[in-house]
Amino acid sequence: MAVIFPRWTNLIPLGLAVAGPVVLGTVVFAVWYWNSPSFLEVGYSPAQPVPFSHKLHAGDLGLDCRYCHNTVERGAAAAVPPTATCMNCHTKVQTESPKLAKIRESWETGKAVEWVRVHMLPDYAFFNHSVHVAAGIGCSSCHGRVDQMAVVSQVEPLSMSWCLDCHRNPAPHVRPANVAVTDMAWEVGSGTAAKARGDGRDLVPPEHCSGCHR
Ligand code: HEC
Ligand code: HEC
Ligand code: HEC
Ligand code: HEC
Ligand code: HEC
């Protein structure tokens, strides 16, 4: 009888048995490793190039968030302030402080300070600050008590289910028109009307996929 399979083919099952788990393991590791970026984790709190404290500036000094994050009501992103905003005060206050050396250097050279991002969604998820702020959703609903943080830390998972939990029932987060979105002391849960603040129309947070994946 003719030999259909040469002798070496007997080794194929063994080869597969050994290679299979190795390949599978590599794939699982790669997916786990590259798809679990640390910046999506609750508690992520990277060191910053300058020890800027929200507790001091927003808490103790009482600066409004919008003094520095001044695009939050108009744009998709909440801009981190340029050095010029810091220098409004720090040309007069703490002018010799070593903690502000990098700010003075940035002011002299014109090179922006390289702040480290804390919150970051993947590119395929669409988010817009101004829509939320206009609807009366305050900073603290998503970022926690930033005014008590010496170093900013992520307090919410920013996961799809977290977005959807609020989109299905935003009412507890919607502030009345007389409470600023930057008021940190307002208690989440005391919201009542699920109406937009300005024009009185009903709020319609998207639950369909293309609302957030455009
Ligand atoms: C004096 C200017 C200033 C004020 C006032 C201020 N911030 Fe900031 N904020 C910064 C700077 C600078 C950074 C970047 C460095 C850092 O993360 O600490 C930042 C970072 C942040 C971040 C993290 C951004 C990221 O990378 O994900 C959040 C959230 C934030 N601020 C929210 C607030 C809120 C809420 C308030 C009001 C309670 C506020 N800020 C008031 C200057 C300010
Ligand atoms: C409205 C005024 C004002 C603005 C704007 C401001 N600061 Fe300050 N900053 C202060 C005051 C006041 C202090 C505390 C001074 C003290 O404790 O003697 C301070 C303290 C600091 C300190 C601590 C200095 C030390 O040696 O203890 C750092 C760091 C700092 N600010 C960074 C920043 C950065 C970065 C920005 C811009 C994103 C900024 N500040 C914007 C008023 C301001
Ligand atoms: C509905 C939730 C929500 C509210 C309300 C909210 N943020 Fe954010 N914020 C986010 C998310 C999500 C990101 C990450 C966005 C991204 O990666 O595209 C973010 C990012 C930021 C950043 C980093 C820069 C950027 O835009 O990516 C700053 C600064 C910030 N927020 C400040 C604020 C301030 C100040 C307020 C209140 C006036 C506020 N946020 C209200 C969810 C929110
Ligand atoms: C605390 C409540 C809350 C959280 C958390 C929240 N949203 Fe929303 N979102 C709303 C409300 C309320 C509206 C409706 C605004 C309106 O109808 O004017 C909205 C509207 C939107 C819209 C529609 C904006 C437009 O331009 O059509 C998008 C997109 C969106 N949210 C994305 C997100 C994403 C992505 C997250 C999570 C990273 C998120 N939201 C987290 C309350 C929330
Ligand atoms: C309210 C906003 C919102 C809506 C609506 C939404 N998503 Fe998402 N989705 C997100 C955000 C934000 C992420 C990123 C979450 C993360 O990285 O942890 C995400 C992540 C994903 C991912 C990647 C999951 C992963 O584990 O990496 C898939 C797939 C996805 N969404 C599919 C859908 C489908 C299908 C729908 C409709 C049934 C939908 N999404 C509706 C906000 C939304």
C-alpha cells in the first residue's frame, strides 16, 4: 500500500499541542497588556512636572474651575491652562519658589509645560464636555472632589457601563439652574428635574451605539 502520509507527519499533533497554548497565551497576554492601559484605571494619579495642587488653588483659594479650564462650557475638551494663566499670579506670588521653577522656565522659553494626562477615553469613544455642562452635570459627578485633591486622581472608571448608567437615569445628577456646575459641595442625588437647564427641553442622553461611537 502506498504511503499517504510520510512518517514526519506523526509529529504534527505533538507540534500543535505544544505550539497551540504558546500562541494562545501570547495572544491573551498581548490583548490584556495593550488593551488595559493604566490611564483607564480608577485611582490613576500620575506625578506631574510641577506639583500643582487643586486643593490649594480650587479648594483653599476658591478659584473657579473655569478660570483655568475655560473651554469646558464651549468645547469638547476642557483645556488645561497655559503658563500665562499661572503667571497672572505667580509673577507676584511665590516668585522664587523652586516648585515653580519649571513654570518660570516655560514662561521664559515659551515652551508649554508637559502635563501628564489623567483621564483619557479611547479614540473610538466620543465625548463632549460642553453638552454635559450645559445640561447641568457638574464636574464632581465625573471627576469627584477635585478641590480636595493635592494630586488629581481618576475616581470613576470611564467605562461604557459607567456612561450608560447615567444616560439611563441622569436625573440625580442634574443640578438646578441656580447651582453652578463647578460647585463641588453640591450633593449628587439631590437632582430633580431631568430637563435641560436653559431651554426647558427634556434631556436625551444617547443609549444607541452611534451616539458615542461615531
Ligand atoms: C489655577 C488653575 C486651575 C484651576 C482653578 C483648576 N484647575 Fe484643574 N488643572 C489645572 C492644571 C494645571 C492641570 C494639569 C495638572 C494636573 O493634572 O494637576 C489640571 C488638571 C485637571 C484635571 C485632570 C485632567 C486630565 O489630564 O485628565 C481635572 C479633572 C481637573 N483639572 C478638574 C478641575 C476642577 C473640577 C476644578 C475646579 C474645582 C479645577 N480643575 C480647577 C489647573 C487648574
Ligand atoms: C489666582 C492666583 C493664582 C493662580 C492663577 C495660580 N496660583 Fe499657584 N499659588 C497661588 C497662591 C496664593 C499660592 C500659595 C502661596 C503661599 O502659600 O504662600 C500658590 C502656590 C503655588 C505653588 C506652591 C509653591 C510653593 O513653593 O509652595 C505651586 C507649585 C503653584 N502655585 C503652581 C501654580 C500653577 C502651575 C498655576 C497655573 C496652572 C498656578 N499656580 C496658578 C496663587 C495662584
Ligand atoms: C459627564 C462626565 C464629565 C463631566 C460632567 C466633566 N468631565 Fe471632565 N472629563 C470627562 C471625561 C470622560 C474626560 C476624558 C475625555 C477624553 O479622553 O476625551 C474628561 C477630561 C477632562 C480634562 C482633561 C482634558 C480633556 O478635556 O480631555 C479636564 C481638564 C476636565 N475633564 C475638567 C473638567 C471640568 C473642569 C469639569 C466641570 C466644569 C468637567 N471636566 C466635567 C468627563 C466629564
Ligand atoms: C452623570 C451623568 C452622565 C455621565 C456620567 C455621562 N453622561 Fe453623557 N450625557 C448626559 C446627559 C444628561 C446628556 C444629555 C444632554 C442633552 O440632552 O442635552 C448626555 C449626552 C451625551 C452625548 C450626546 C452629545 C451630543 O453631542 O449629541 C454623548 C455623545 C455623551 N453624552 C457621551 C458620554 C460618554 C462617552 C460618557 C462616558 C465617558 C458619558 N456621556 C457620561 C449625562 C451623562
Ligand atoms: C454613552 C456612550 C456609549 C454608548 C451609547 C455606547 N458605548 Fe460602547 N463604549 C463607550 C465607551 C466610553 C467605551 C470605552 C470604555 C473603555 O475603554 O473602558 C466603549 C467601548 C466599547 C467597546 C470596546 C469594549 C472593550 O472592552 O474594549 C465596544 C465593542 C463597544 N463600546 C460597543 C458598543 C455598542 C455595540 C453599543 C450599542 C449597543 C455601544 N458601544 C454604545 C461608550 C458608549
